Amino acid sequence: MPGVPSSRGCKACRVQKKKCDQKHPACSRCSRLEIPCVERGQQRFKFVEQGPQAPNQVARRLAAGRKVTVVVPDLSNQTDHIRNSFIDAFRVSKLGYQFELVGGSLFPEIPKRLGSNDALDQSASALVGAYKYITTGEGEREAQEKYGMALRTLRVTLQNLKQGATADTLTTIWLLMLCQNWIARSHVRYGTHSEGMCTLLNAFAETIDWQSYDNYDAQLIIASTYMVLNEQLSNPRVAVGPWLRKLAGPYGPKNYIPSEIQMIKLRKMERANKLLLDPLPDRTGMEDIYRDARSDITIIKRNVTEVSAAITDETPLESLPLNHIYTLYIYRIRYCMVLPYAILLNYSLAALAQNDPEYQTLPEELAFYIDEVIDTARSMTPFRPLGTETVPPVLSVAWAASEDAVKQAQIEAWIAEYDKDFAGANTMPVAKWCRKWIKGQREKWLAFCAGRPLEDDQTDEVTDAELEATLGPGRKCCIL
């Protein structure tokens, strides 16, 4: 039963029993049909019997001590398959499905790292499975199984946290958070794998050499920290650890964060989160942060307007050079990061500074921010679904802070539209919880400023019970 070489054609051509010309980066048939071209050029073997007595012939040769060649499958083929599938995802031309929108410069480096960390290999396989499901609508069960396998492998890796505290393991959690957003939203009421990411970030910060880290490590830590800080407001279990102090320290990778935008600086985001979560108001601190947010919005609005000037009826977004499209996308993402802070701080200061002449324009500014959120939801449509995961949370904050029924109806329509992108997405309960939370915080602050004593339950931060009252029971991070 020797191994006989079989076709080197791609998977799609072999399934349809068509001749494959094995062209790179995609064969002619796959290019014409605009479908992923995978597994082309790989040597495969099929096993055939050499007549009815073939097994006995092999046994006699073994008994006689004669040399028998046994074809053993190459275990690296699985890694090669994951690597090739991962790379193939970069060749998708449709704008909203491009990996660059969610991974930037990290994704091109991941295939080079496969083969040395089982958890990373499994998470890359899970991401490819999830990507196949959201692009074709097929293979949901396979994607869920790969996602579960990756989680189990990661738990084994993290049994020894010191050995597991590597860039590859941190990449694993980052990829699994993407998978969870794409295919497993119905499995969790609120929160993602940020708790596990916080734990690993703290361990990783102890092992990394902060005076000589590479470009990949720096961007990975920054991307992971943004994920954690964005969830901190709505997930009481997410606690920022000592890694942030080191990241923002003298050897931290500051050159990766634009200096002109204050509110996307990690320390500034952490401070804003603390101010908004604090049961006792710090008006001076809020005023400082709000000035930064207001200035940032002016800068980003100008950047977006300048870059968007190239888009006309005759020149749609998709026809522009890729670098121009990505520049506009980056500005829009920055807008999505700053607008929620501007809205929440504006809403809070409007109550704390009701009689202050300096803040008489706060209602008009809030209306402007909400209009900008609606416009951002409209302008980000070409980047759906992969490039717009930040849009629904921004819409939920805008809905929560708005008192205009017409604007709320518009926001609800956009939320419903964006929820169509991923199975299990349900943003409105989050918006309703956000509204309850910011109103509760404002009432606590007003009572404090008026000298009224706070009851015990008014001094608590965000609690699981408050979340469960609106969103249903949450679940602890399944990584830990």
C-alpha cells in the first residue's frame, strides 16, 4: 500500500474534479470565480493496494527482515495548511473583509510565527475558520469546533503562566477575541477575553526587555491594551495592571501612538475611565480631559474632511488608492475612540457645571457629537463587517446620552443595521444599560455636590448585578 503522488491542484479544483493550472497567487479558475484558492502546489499522496495479497506481501517482507519503506504523513502539513489559509485571507479584494482593517501590520507577521506554539497555531486555525464563516456563511460548526479547540489548547499553555507569558501566547488571546466577536457573541452576555488578556499582559510585562523590544511586541501590547481599556467601562472584572505603567514609562513605545491626539494615549484613556467610574466626582479632572477630547475632535474632524475631499460621485471610496483609503479609515477609527469620551464627559459636566458660563455651550456640543456619530456610522459602511467593530459601542453611547427622540430613532436604525454583520450581535441592551449607568452616575455626583449623603449602594462602581439587570447573566472569562 505505497504512497502514490496525486494532484497538486488547489482544493476548489480538486473538489470539482477540474484541471488546475496552479498559478500564483491564485489559479485561473479561482481568479475567475473570485473564490479563495488554497492548498495549491502541495504534494499529496494517496494509498493504493498492490493486488489482493498486498498486505500479506508486506508482512512476509517484514518477517524476512527485508527493508520496507513506510510513507509517514508529514505533520508539518497541518501547519503549512493553516499558514497558507491565513495568507490567502490577505488576497481578498473586497474592502470590508480585508485583514488589514483589524490587524494592521500585525497580521502579516503571524504566519512567520506559526509552528512553534500550539496555542497560536490553533488560534490561527480558529480565525481562518471564523473568517470562512463570515465571508461565505458556511462552516459554522467547524468554526465553532476550532474556536473551542483553540481555547482548550490555550488553557493548557497558561497552566505555567511564566512560560506561557510570551508574545505568541498574547497573540493567541488577541486572535481569540477576534474570533469571539465574529462567531461567538451569543455565548457571552457581556465582556470578552479581556480578563485573560489582563492577566497575561501583567506576566508578559515582567518578561519583556523594555529597553530592546521589537516592532511586533510593541504593536501587539498597544493593540491588546486598547482592547482592555475599551472594555473597562462596561466590564467590572477588567482591571488595569502594572503593565500599563511600564508601557507608558520612559521605555514604552510612545512613537507608535500619534502625539497630536491626546485621548488615544493609553494613560489618558485610563485616567478618563477612572474619572467616569469614580462614584465621587472630580470636576477639575473631568474638565482637563474634556478639553483634550474637544481639541482632539477638532483635529480629527479636520483630517477626515481633508481626506474625504477626494471622494465624489465620480470617484467613490473603493476607486481610491489603498493608502488613501487606509488613511481615511485610521482617522475614522480615531474618531470612534474619542467621540464616546467626549459624549460621556460632556453629559457629566452638563450636570456638574449647570450655572457655569464657560459650559453654557455643552448641549450644542453634545448635539454635534451625536450627529458626528451618526455620520460616522454612515461613512464607515464600506468597511463592514471586519473594520467596523468599534461602531456599535459608539452608537450605544450616543443613544444613551441623547434626549432627542428623532436622533435616538436614527441611532437605533443604525444599530440594527450593524448588528446584522455578526450572528448573535445585540447592541441595544448595551445602550440601555449605558443610559441607566450614566444617569445613575450623574445623580450620585449631583447628590455629592449638593451635600446630600450618599447611600451605601450609591458608592459602588459598576457591578455585575447592574449589568445583569439589563443584559442578563454574564460569564467569567473562560480562559482563566
